[in-house]
Amino acid sequence: MAYLSFPRFSAYLHRLVVRLGLVLAVAGAALSLPARGEPGDFTIGGFGTVGMARTNTNDVEFVRDLSQPRGARKRWTGNVDSILGLQANWRINSEFAAVVQGVSRYRYDRSYTPEIAWAYLKVDPSPTLSMRFGRLGTEFFMLADSRLVGYSYLPVRPPGDYFWSLPFSSINGADAALTVPLADNTLRGKIYYGIADGKIPLEDEQWNIGGSPMMGAYLEYQAGPWLLRGSYANIRFNSNLPILQNFYSLVPHYLTADQARTSLDYLRVDGTRSHYYSLGLVYDNGPWQFQLMLNSIDQGSRAFADSYAGYALAGYRIGSVTPYLGYSWVRSRNYSPSSLPGVTQVQADSFSRQGTTIVGARWDVARNVALKAQWDAIRGDSASIFPFRRERPGWDGRVDVFSLTMDFVF
Amino acid sequence: MRRLPFSALVALLPLVAAPSALAQSSATGGLAVVVNARCGVAVLTRNEVVNIFFGRYRLFFNGREAQPADLEDSHPMRSQFYRRLVGKDISEINAYWSRQIFSGRMRALPKVATPEEMTQWIVANPCGIGFVEQAKVDARFNIVFELAP
């Protein structure tokens, strides 16, 4: 059990703050340069979150998403939500633009090594058609492509029950979006295709999902303050879970190589295709904000359970403070039970059956700076261990998460 | 551990202490959304104005492309405009644009510093569109939508 010792944890925070300070100083200098929307211009902007989170138990670790190998326990940690992103935009002319975005956050290898999240060339052949080529964020679900920009949404982080099963954040590929007017409302469709890029930390190893082709599409109808979106996406995995090393330790009794191979073949992920369906409804008018999202995931591999998830979130702005209330849930379904040795144990790792009550407030304290405080009350089955990290036997499925963040954009 | 909130706040001081609203008189009368008269657009619905200023759709019914300009954040007329148009606070407008910009959907609208520059923008672009005090509208502009106080 090599969890973060206090000095090491403290060093993380210190390094983060120093980096944030340095980058903000540089960005501050950049901001004082004139930046106007003229053709041929070059602009730099950024976003970030300084966050602290803790829970009320040491029995599990709470993570923001699957990319995080370690999470929050009883001690405050800055790793869950802290992030810094910098984006450079070069507008070549009215048709072409190039964008690069780098992001530093706690990631699969327990470092804050910056990554290129976006790097693309955007072509707008007409005011209604837009195409992008390069490294792109994915919109598997509504708002999934701005999950890291805390300033852009109401709660501290996108509801985990809904987004946890979404480890993919970038593809190398292309997308195209078309907008069509319907009276004074708009209909927008988008399609994308690309090769996934990313690593998912497992117990001791990392699962590299790079090279897996994914594609998707959505249709979105905007009518005044209402926005309705339906979307579909799929990914065809091209690698297996790296569980071979651990597999023998999962199974207490003697196992022949043949038996192990049969079990692993049953749990094969390589070559399987998972399907993602979602529906989102957003109402945003005056002081009110309301979101309702539903998704259904059909897994191709017998190693993972299919699932339903959803959330509802409502906020009402009073002056510069917006209290909000939400509920999210996730339910595994359609297991493929088997008496083959080890199968049940591997499947148990992706099981979830829980709901989360979210209570919090966002305070827009200054221009482009928001402070947020949030309480997440997660109530689940004790077997609902996905995607928590390092759960201890005997955990009762309940965890409360307390979060404080400062989000900013520049 | 206690060091984080404090040093983070120090690091952010330049942002928090950004210049507050300029001491300029704000429009007490009506605001009007105006289009360059040469563009040939006479009237828009509230939804159409929202579509243009939120970057959702920017073609007029006659097929010409709207060229909107926004005011700098610090100008009080900007918050009046969005409050009257959609009932939203400036922080919510900026949150909306941060989502658009950092998910690469679109760029922010071009920004001008003063209402005078706004009228210059509208005159200089064949289908320029912006918001001005209704009392200051002349023949160079078509009022396409009125926002009562």
C-alpha cells in the first residue's frame, strides 16, 4: 500500500501552485498585449481550477474520472480537481484556424505531465458548416468535451455517475458539424471519426486504449432556452485488459494454463465494440439552469457490465451566488455470468449500483473567477466499487465527498 | 497544506483585481439591436438575435452573413444588453463562451471597447450588427430588435 505520504502530497500541491503562479504570470503578460478578432491574429487563453477535496472514509478513494489512479480519502487532496489549461488560437483567415490546447492535471502515471488535449485545423467553408482535423476532444455525451473547464459549468465537476464510464477524452481524427435553421430555432448535427488515444490506470498497470477506432454522431435542437440532444457513439477496442499478470492471484485454487486461457478468452476485450447512447435536455433561462441527461451503454466485452446512468441538476442564481441541487445515478445491468474461474472476480470490478445527491453553490466572486463548494452524498451497494480506487473489504457503499474549488478563465 | 489557498490567491491576485467597470454612464433608456442599413435586414426575432450573439447561427433570412460585435467585459452596457436579452448575468455569458472556446466550437465574438467603436464597427461592415442606445440611432442603421429597459 504505497499511498501518498504527507510530505509527498504536500510537494504535489506546492509544485502545482508554483506552476500555476508561473503560468498565470506569463499569461498575465500575454493578456496585456492587444488581441482583437482581426484576420491573421493570434490569441492565447486559458482555464484552470485550484481544488481541494476530501471524503469521510478511508475505505475507498474517490476519483473524478477513470484517468486518475489515486483519489481522495479523509485527508484533503488537490489532485482530484486541480487543473491548468492553456490554449493558443491562430486565426489564419476567415475560413481557416488552428488551435492547440495543453492541459496539466493529475493523470494515469500519478504525475502532472502536461498533455496536448486538442491540436487541430478548423475549416469553415460556409457559415453553416464547420470541419476539424487533428487531435480532438470527444463528445460521447453532451458537455463531455468541456469536462475539464470548471468555470464553464455550475457544479464542481460533471456528475461522476454519468461520466465515469467515459475514459476517452481525445481522438486523432476529424469531425464535421452542420447547422440548419428551422424558423428561428436551429438544428445542428455533428459526426466524428478517429483513433482513440489514452491510458486507463488499473490496479498496478495501465490499459492502453490508444489505436481503438471510435465514431459517433449527434443531433441537437435549440429552441430559445431549450436544448435537446440525442447522440450515439461506439468504440472498437483493439487491446485486452492487462490482467494476465494478476489473473492467477484472483483465483485461489490451482489453474492450468488452458483454463486460464479459456477464462481470459471469455473476458476478451480486443475486437469488441461498445455502444453509447445518450439523451440530454437543457433549460437555461434567466436565473434558472436545468439539465437532465440519460445514457445507456452496451458493452461488447463480457468483462464489463452494460449500464444505465443519468442525472438531473437544477440551479437558481441569486445575485452572484447560484445554489444548485442534483441527483445522479448509475446501474449495471446484463452481466454475462459464467462458472469459468476468475470471471466473476474480473466482472465485479466494473459493477456499479449507486446514486449521488449533489448540493452546492457557485459564487461568481470576480470577473472570470468562480468559487464553488459542494457536498456529494454517494449511497450505493457495497459491491458498487466502480470506479473507486483501492476499496477495502467491508466498505458499506456510502461515501460523502466535500469539495472546494476556485475556477478561472483568462 | 495550508499553503495552497493562500499562495493560490496570491497567484490569482492580478485576475481578481482586474479593472472593474469603467465609470461610464449606462444607458437608462432603451437599447436597440441595429444592423447596417445597407444589409437589407429590417426585423429579427429575439431568438434570431440570440442565435447571432451566441454564435449559434449567423445567416440572415436574405442569405447574408451577420457580422456581430460585442462590447468589452468591463463596459456596463454589455451586462445591460445580456440581462435584457436573455436575463443572464455577465458571469453566465462568460461561462457559456468559455465552454465554446475551450471545446473548440467557436471563437469569441470580436470585441470593441466603447459604444462609439460599436457604431463604427457596424458602419464599417456591410452586415455589421451590434447594440446601441436607441436614442443614438440614425439613418445608417436599421433597428431590428428593441430591448426595453
